[in-house]
Amino acid sequence: MRRELLKLPKTDIHCHLDGSVRPATLLELARRLKIKLPADNAEDLKRFVQVSPTCRSLKEFLDIFELIYPILRDPLSVERIAYELVEDCAKENTRHVEARFAPVLQESAKFPCEQVVEAALKGLRRGFKDFGTTSSIIICMIRSHGPKENRRAFDTLKKFFRAQDTLEEPCVVALDLAGDEARYPTRDYAAFYEEARALGMWTTCHAGETSGTENLRTALDLQVGRIGHGIHLMEDQKLVAEVARRKVPIEIGISSNVLTKSVPDLMSHPALDFHRAGVAITLNTDDRGIIGSDLTREYEQALTLGFTYPELQRLAIDSTDHLFLPAHNRQKLRRRFESEAAAVLQEQKT
């Protein structure tokens, strides 16, 4: 079945660039920058830069980034991981990836936010040229950051944002909010979302990943285009109905949610419940490098949950409707996905 799922055209719209780096690449980059890591070979390094099944919380999951970030405060590093992300996506027929990151976390005195974004765009452009997968960037604010830091991130977004009019030129398209939602509620960042909406920007928001439904309600009040994770949505059936009515997609990362203990175990994941309730969902990697996964595995996990292959095929095609792209580009990708999915189905029959 993995072989069949590999053939499906897919999108990855909740993919953290800094969480997608390969362990072998981290080792090479660290050596170039003369940064010491706790292991001197890629296999042993995985123990430190990939989350283990014994991970106890989202915080423990996020702590891994503290080892990674010093290596990513460098333009060549950012360009390379962006390029390699496109390469990895192309290998499993992921046709479009929206790479998100917080430039403030990767900046330094000699590498400001704007240059972080420019380096990522450069890598994505080279990736498209070499592998054909298209891409765009979502800029994240961080809940634990102060107003000055988040304003710097938002101003960087404003500088680079444009409503993308071509698939062949990656650009910055949307705003996201990530981090500890239990301590820093979404309503505290409402002004940024209102400003983004006034400027015509697309928006998404991590919400309902680790605590209750309050942040989910706020995200809906702020008219976000999509919601990241949304695990706790099922706690409020009226809210489920509202999300379904508004057709706000939930960006699902099954392996991520299991490893961060957002859900107790795989079979407790609500993805199928969302789908059966009429909520639009997409399947995504979240942090493919730190998780040690890929998008095809996420589709395999969905099969284990009870999705059928035709349902997954439809989810893959429908994911094009939720991209932060102008309508004509979404429609162009959808037609391509429908054609390729039909070819896969015909091959299966023969």
C-alpha cells in the first residue's frame, strides 16, 4: 500500500522548515560552522534530534529545536534545508509544500529576519528548478515572544507578502501563530490577525493542539483560513458543526500529535471523527525531520485509523482547495491531481 500511496499526488500545508532538516545535513552544517553536536555520525545523532516514542509532552518535543537553531542562524544553512525539503517532497509526489518558520528564531546580529526569508526563498526556487515541486512560505509568530519580536516577524511578512500569481515563483503568503497555547492564549495576538486580514493576507493558527477549545473559538472569531492541529475540537460538538459549516480546514499531523501526546495513542486520534463529521482536513508532516517521518507515512497512519484508500485519494485531491494560492492556481493543481489520481487508479485496475 505504501507503494500506491507514494504514487498519489499530495500537498503538505503544515510543514515546519526548521523541523524538516535531515540529521545528516545537520551534522555537515555543524561541522562547517564549527558547532559541536553530541554525536559525530548521523545515525547516533538521531537520538538527539529526532523525538523518541517515549516523548512525554509538546514541550519535550520542542526542546529538540534548541539543539538545532544555532546551526540554522546562517544563510547557507537555511537555503540548503529549504532546497532539501523540496527534494524530499518531490521524492514522494508531494507537488506543493507550504514551508512555515519563525524567522525571529533563526536571526542573529549578522543574519536579520529579512535575510532568513530571502535564504529560504532562494532554496525553494532552486528546489523547484531541480525537482518541480512548487512551494510558498508561511511566517510564524511565537506565542512566548514579546510584542517587539512578533512585530518584527509581522513586518517581515508585510515586506515579502504578495498574493502569489504564479506557481513557479515561491513567495511569502500567510501568517501563523505557534507555541505554548496553554500559557499564551490566541486572543492576545488578535491585533496582528486583524491587521493581516485588512492587508488581504491568508492566515492560519495553531489552536486546540494541547488545551481545550478556547483558542479554537478565538481562531474562528479572527476568521482564520485554516487551523493547525485542532485536536480538542471534538470536545464541543457545536464548535465542530461551526467549523464544518464555515469550511475551515484542519491541518492534521497524525504522527506529530501522537509523539507530543496531544492524543494518548494513534487509535485515539480524531482525524477520522473530523472527516465523518464533515470537517475538512488535510494530512501533513508537521516536522518530518524531527519526527523521522514523511507524508506517505501520514497517509499510512490514516489507513490504520480507518480511512479507505478512495477517501485518502479524495483528501489528497481536495487538499489543493485549501492552499494559500489564488483560485486559478488551486484549480490548476486540482486538475493535475485529478488526472494523476485517475492514472493511478487505472494502473491498479490493469
